[in-house]
Amino acid sequence: MLKCDEKFLWNLLSLSQEGNFKAGRFALISADEMICAHTNENEYKSFIANKKNEALQSRIIVIKVPYNLKVSEEIKIYQKLIDQSDLQHIHIAPHALRTAAIFSVLSRLKESKKQGMDLIKKMRLYDGEDVEGFKQKDLIELQGEAVDEGMSGVDPRYVINRLSSALIRKETVCINALDVLRALKDGLDQHPSITKEEKERLLNYIAVSRKEFDDLAKKEVQRAFVYAYEESARTILNNYLDNVEAFCNGMKLTDPITDEEIDPDEKLMRSIEEQIGISENAKKAFREEILIRLSSYARKGKAFDYTSHERLKEAIEKKLFSDLKDVVKITTSNRTPDAEQLKRVNEVTARLIEDHGYCPICGNELLRYIGSLLNR
């Protein structure tokens, strides 16, 4: 609106004041209208700073439209624009767009004064995720702290331009999250209006986004490896449930080899529970919760497996992955794997392709990347 000729704005003033306007050689034209228009924030600030525009300012109702603050919605923006382009033949690895969206949203958020609340937690809470120590009702208070939140930060146009630069490279058939982060970082050097302080802040958000991707990637590979060792997961579950049942009922277990009665294996139970941060004080309540879920499944005639309780599933997967870490290191980082290691790599890659949306290129790159992380 504010890029229009100044004479057009005079007509708007006449229209808003008197309900009519003059168009060239024609007589006055009566009109009872509400005009909806948009402009960017900098042009609006310049407009209101000009004293000649005071009359029109007083007749404008301003509605601020902030950038999106939800990672899941930001991903949809990028996906929509990519779907409309000529680059649909290039495969985009899982979490690549999410990593870019995390970077964008972090740049738009304001720090909270609430104790225990950081930008990552705030980002997750805004996106509808559960955050320890906070609930969705805390959103109103968080939003009230920063009324201009979302009015600044990285815009989707910048991210799409950087994604385009990564996608159009010669012979590119697939891009992953690291390619996206590299493109975003390179673009900061070419951006004409970013100050040194702003660049440092954005580089920090790129580092945070990479850490988030590292966590996602580890979990992805972890699940793929666990599938190959699903029998081991069932064994861990059964051992854990036997010990939990004995612990909650104040009973002893029978040693399968010596047939002597033994106390529940506290070390085994804690090695699993500590994977998801269950404290010493909270262990009894957690074990009782598992036993109640187990009884509920038994009453309904349903089989209880390691996926039947989300937190227990996460704990067993982490425990198994922790036990298999050395195997993963060798399997993913060995440049000349033996036949057994090669078989494992192929099984995990196949699982990443089949269940998680990877292609052979980004699947193998992910395994190599995780191998390098584990070897640090």
C-alpha cells in the first residue's frame, strides 16, 4: 500500500474523511468502503514518522501479522513452495526441512523470563509438544511476555532462496539437513543487511539446529538398529518386567541356573530407567505404573510388548542402543567392513529407506555421520 504514489494516498484520505474522491476529469465519486491493504514494517515506520501523514494515520486500523512461530507449520510453507517448483525430482532427506524450520523459528522467538524456560523449550511448547515442567496453558503467559514476538527474524523467503541454492547444484540428486544448514550459513555472508551481532546470533541458532538434528538422527539410526535386534529388545523387556513384578510385590526371583531365591536385580532395572531420567525417588511410582499397564493388558487379553508403553519403549531402545554403541561405531565407521558388518549396514540402511523415508544416498550418509559422532 505504502509503495503507491502519494496522490493515491490523498485519494484515500478524501475517501476516509468525506466518503468520496475525485478521479481526473470526472465528478466526485461517492464510495462507502473499507480498504484492506498490506505493507512491510519498515515502510510503515517510515510512513508514521512523516508528520504529513497524520490525518491518514488516525484513520488506519493496524493489524500486525507476525511470522509463523510453529515449526510444523513452517515446514509446510517450505514444502508447498518446493512442490510448486521444478525441483521435485531432487530427494530431500527426512528432517532437512525441519532443521531449516527450527533455525527460522528460533530466530523469531524472544527469550522468556520464566525460570527453566529456554528458546528450545519455548519452540516445542509453541508447536504443541509436551515440555517437562510446563503445560499448554503457559502459552498465554509466554505470549504476553513478548507482544512483538514474530515481527522480526529470518523470513521464509531467505530460507527458500538458500534451499534453492542447495537444490540447483550440479549433479545434486539428494540434499540432507547438513546441506541445508551449510547453505543457510553461507547465505549469511552474502546478506547485505545483517549486522555482525545479528550474524553471530544466527550462527548460534544454526549450531542449535544442528544439535537438534543430531539428536533426531541418533534416534532414527537407533530405531533402525533396534529393529535388527528386536529379539534383544524383547529379552530386555521380559527381564525388566520379571524384576519389576517381584519388586512391587515384595517377592524374590528364582535363579534359572542355581534355582536359589534372589532379590530383584536393582542394577538391571536402574540401567533401563536411568535412560529416560527416572530418578531414585521416582522409580517406585514408575514401576507401579508399568505393572498397572501390564495388568490392564492382561485383563483385556492383549499382549504387552516393549512398544506398549511409550516411555518404557524409549528406555529400552536407548538401553539397547547404548549396549550396541560399540557395534554401531564399528559398523558405521569401518571403511572396509567384513561380511557380517556389511550385512548389518545393509539391514539398517534398508530399514531407514523402508520405514523412515530415506533414499540409498542419504541413508548411507546418515550412517556415516552417526559413526563420526559416536567416534568423537
